[in-house]
Amino acid sequence: MNTVQRSLRVNANIIYLMGFFHSFVLIVPVFVPLVQAHGLSMTQILQTQALYALTIACLEVPSGYIADIWGRRRAIIIGSEINGFGFLWLVFADGFGDFLVYEVLLGVGVSLISGADLALLYDSQKQLDQSDTPEAGASKALSRLISIEAASSGLAGIGAALLLLLGDMSVLIAAQALCGFIPLVLGFMLIESPRPTLTQSHSANTLAIMDLLLRGKPVVLWTAFAIAAFGLLAMYAFWIYQKYWEIQGIPVEHFGYIWALFALTVSLGARYASYIESKLGWRRLLILTAILPLIGLLGMTYAGGWVGVMFGFSIQLSRGMSLTLFYDALNRRIPGDFRATVNSLVSLAIRSLFIVTGPLLGWSLDTQGMHVTLLGLVVIFAPILLAVIMGLGLRIRRESPELSLSGTPASKTNSAL
């Protein structure tokens, strides 16, 4: 193994570690009660999240393009530094305006990291894999990263629960401020993976990206639609969970443990998504991935207490599977030159939708109640998810009936489904 290969292998491990610490956010499992303690309503909480999404929406694509042009390592380092200062700001936050500043800082940091980390990992792994199908190793690396991030979120839930036994929310915030700078230290250990330098003009690059999305490969566009639809629903669920648990009378001290189990479910779904696809076939897996979150929302609507909480696992399982399958399918079909940009465009779609609808979700929770809000999400998303999986399935069949969702040859059994 030469020096470049050793460096790239270290690269992949560093990205895994960075993914772990970016997701190890101790305040997330109790963020809603934490912010409510400072006097914010659910409407205001979702307004801060809309600003966070707006910040990312404004910077997501430019930052992804910068990562493609100037280097993924540089974008990741700058983003990690801003993230660290965001968590440090939270130590002094006390009111609606302070939390707005906090969300802007995190939005800038995340926009620089988002897409760049996936692209650097994918490219590094493809450079390492000298087989005839280097995408296979890259796909496993992507699945591993998603699984690690989900497991880290679960460990953060346990950490939050344990820290609350030692003190109040201020202990959590202080610990998060310290952990927030670990990814920055790790970022300096990365190297840029070898790849061709873009020589076209910026306008030519833009036209090439739009041509890829709109005319080049229809599966790419429909996979992006799927990521946006499933991602938006998962984002809604993310902000509903803690309020739902509160309404069901679950003590806040237990939130961390529930969050850990939810994150573990996402991790397992991501880890075994490809295996499930090989057993069920991509058509059945698409249907399963769409049905699971609807079952979860209906169960939370009509069940109460711990039974209602348990239905949330259905949403989390779908989240884990969809993350791996759709992002793998997307990254397999786009060239490395524009991988960070396209990943950023997909994230932009989710954030843009949330900018408009996030505050409405908060308003619905405050004025209409949990039951009506959950039922409304079922009514809205049932036809959306159906349209997405039907459209995506049709494009995959047209691309090649011999391919799986990820773009690899399907088994004889599954290709006949």
C-alpha cells in the first residue's frame, strides 16, 4: 500500500469520526424542553428552525460548489469551526433572538460540511477500491457513515440522560460546547482525494449540472424527489417527537433513552438496507419504506402513552433505509466532479420546503393540537410518497430492469419481481 492509499484510508476513518462527533449533539434529545424553558413556544421554536433552514438554503449550493472547486477538506474545516462557535454561543443564549443567532451559526457551518463530507468519503473510497466495481466499496462506506451518525445520535441521547442526573440543562450545554470543537481538530487530519480539476467556466459547470439533473438521467431527478419527500417528513417527525412525549406524560429524564433507541433503529435500518433490498427486491422495499412512516404517524395519532411512542420506531426504520438507499442511488449516478454540488442541491430542496412549512407545523401544534397535526401529515404525505415511489420505480425500470435501486445488478430472483 503506497503513501497515497494509506492517507486515503486514514481519510475515510477520519470522516467516520467526524460524522460521529457531528452527530453527537447532547442537546438534541431534549432541545424542545430546553428552549421552552427560555420561554419559546412551538411556533417560535419552528421559526428558529425555519431560519436555520433558510441559512442553509442560501448557502447550501454555493458551499457545495465551492467544495467541488476549491476542495472538500477546506470546506469541512471552515464549517466545523463555525459549528464549534455556534455551540459556544449557546452557552450564553437566553431568549428568542439569541436562539436565532445560534441557528444561523449552525446553518452556515452545516451548509459548508453538508455534501462535502459525503463527496470526500465517496471519492476517497473509490480511489482505494481497485476492483472492477469501485462503487460497491463506496456504497458500503456511505452506508457505514450513515449508520455511525445514527448510532452517535443514540449515544448522545444516553449521554444527555446521564448528564441530567448530574445537573440541569446548563451542564448539557457546557458539555456540548466542549464536544463541538472536536470535529475541527479532526478536520485538519484530512487530505483532499485526487480527482480531475474542473477547467470549465462556472456557467458551463452550472449548465452541466442542470443537464445531468433534468435530462441526463431521469432516475437522478426522481431519486432527488424521493430524498426531499422522505427527508421533509422525517424532519417534521424530528420536531414532533419531543412535544409528543411531553404530552404523553413521559418524564424529560427519559427522553435521552428513547432518543437513543430511535437513533439505533435508524442505524440498523441504514446498516441493513442493502441486505433487505436483496431479499425483498427494490420494488417491495420502496413500498415498505413509504408505508412505514404512515403507519407510525397513524399509530401516534390513535394510540397514547408508551404505545404511541413505540409507533415512532416505524418512522425511524423507514428513515434509516431511505437514507442509505436513496443517497447511494443518487451518488452512484452522478460524476465525482459535481457530487458535492448535487448532494447540496438535494439538501437545499428539503430545507427550502421546511422554510415555508416549518412555522406552519409549529402553529398547528400550538393551535390545533397534536392529534389534528399528526392526522394532517398522514393526509398530506400519503399521496406524495405514493407518487414519488411510483415515479421512481417507473424510471428505474426504464433505466434497466436488471438493476437494483442502487444501480447494481440485481439477483435473478429479485430482477424478476
